[in-house]
Amino acid sequence: MNVFVTRLLPAEGLTILQAAGCNVRQHEEKRELSKQELIDICQHQDVLLSTGPIKLDADFFKNCSHLKGVALMSVGYDNVDMAAATHYGIPVSNTPDVLSRATADTAFLLILAVSRNAFFMSRSIAKGDWVFYDPTANLGIELYGKTIGIFGMGRIGAELAAKCKAVYQMNVIYHNRKPNVHLESELGARYVSFNELLKQSDVLSVHANLSTETEGLFNHAVFKKMKPSAIFINTARGGIHNEADLTEALKNNVIWGAGLDVTQPEPMQSNNALLSMPRVCVLPHIGSATVETRGKMAVMAAENAIAALQNRRMPQVLNPIIYKQ
């Protein structure tokens, strides 16, 4: 049973695969594989365990239709052509739930860092600008009693809302495709329209999937509807916000600040204007980057891979129709 892993896999997952008798090959170079390289490698594999952002398109699945499964070590799957995978009878799985707290922690970190202009002020020390005390300069804003708006009240959004409410007594509003009555009761959250979310949020945090509906959604017109004092947070997918429009909104004080764990494209170029702007904090997509969470993700991905190898249903399968065909 041959399994190819597109990155070095955390030990917890590797151990499970080897214990199941898998012959594991890992991509050890610090570079992305080309699509053709991946196709060529997968000709001799039974399952692909994908831990990076590489695109798995229709051409990939056409040329690798022999695969018994693709196990993603991520929650998001916007890099996978699910229709093509299903067409060729290849089940695809992801790793939901296990990274909700870690990603919500990252969003919380960004909110606090932006509110106190922390990254910009830290950089000022290295530039030698910490020379004079000015009680009116570079002031942050407090979060107590403010309104946190959640765009996409799933598991991660709910975790963040709970933290904001518990620590800063923030009011919680949210926008989903439909209301979540359970969370409203649990968090005292209030469902609002998208326009009301934009108008009322002091902090607006994105936790939705990237789709045709959400791609580029947060653009110039949307930022203009937000409060001039608002903070925009995105730990979901960089494609959900228009980066050029966000940069302009920050330059022109249309909104107050922004915190990003995701960018478009990734990796972000080191000369990107956002990296030197005040009240902006950018992280290199580290939402799930804890020892504990990455270990759990590796275990879940490995268990999905083994299920596919043993012709069993993948526990976290994304296209379950495969098993009805």
C-alpha cells in the first residue's frame, strides 16, 4: 500500500500509516511540486495525502484515476476539483473540527494585535523610532463592550465569538446562509443581514469557505459600508477579500485596521504594502500551527488514507456519493 505525502508529515500521522503497513514516501524538498511532477509520482501510489496548497484539478484526476483516495490535511478544499474527483470515483477527505480552537485563537490574536497596533509599534523599535514619548501618538482602541461580527458562524466562528464574549464582553452578531438557533441561545448571538453585519461590526471576522459566492466578496464597495473605526479580520481564505481594495481602504482610512492570516496570493511578497502599514497585522497562514493541532490533523488524515487503502468509507469523506455509485 503506497502513500505519497506532499510535505513532511507530523510523527503522529506517519506512525499510524507505517503501523498499518503503508509504504510512505514524503516530499522533503522546500519547494512546491509542479502538477506534472505530482502526476508522475502518483502513478506509483495508491493514496495521496496532501498537506499543502497544490491544486488538484480535473487534469490531475484524469491522469490519476487509479487512486483509491485523496486525504487532505486541511479543512478547506477549494484547491480540489471535487466534481472531477467524484467523476473518476475518487473519495476525498479533510480534517474538520480539530483545528477550530487553534484557528480561533489566531483570529483572537490578530484582533488584539490590531487593536493595539502591536506589529507596527514593534517594528518601530527595530527602526530606531522609540526615542520620544508622545501621549497622543499611535493609540490603540479598547475592545470592551464592542460588537464582534462573524461572517460564517461555523465551528471556528463560534469559538472566536465565545472568546470575545467571555474576555471582552463583546456583543455578538453574525451572518450565515441561515440562522443558528443553538448558538444564538448559547452565545446570545444575533443573526443579521450582510449589510447590517457591515454597518454594526466594530470587528468583522471572516470564517466562511471560499466559493463562487464568497470569492472577492470583501471589496471596495463592501469596505465602504463598514465603520471607519472597524477592524477587518480574515483567517479563512485570502481569496475572500480583494487585497488591492483592502490596501486602499486602509490607506484612505475607510476602515481602521486589518489582521490577516491568509493572503492572496500565498506566500505574500515581502514588499507588499500591507506589511509596513500601521494597524495592520499579517501572519503566514499559521491558524492551525500548534504541535497539538497539527498532530491531530495528521492522525485524522492518516486514518482517512488507511480507510481508502482498505476499501472502507473515509471517516471525513467530502464526496460521499462515491460510495453509492
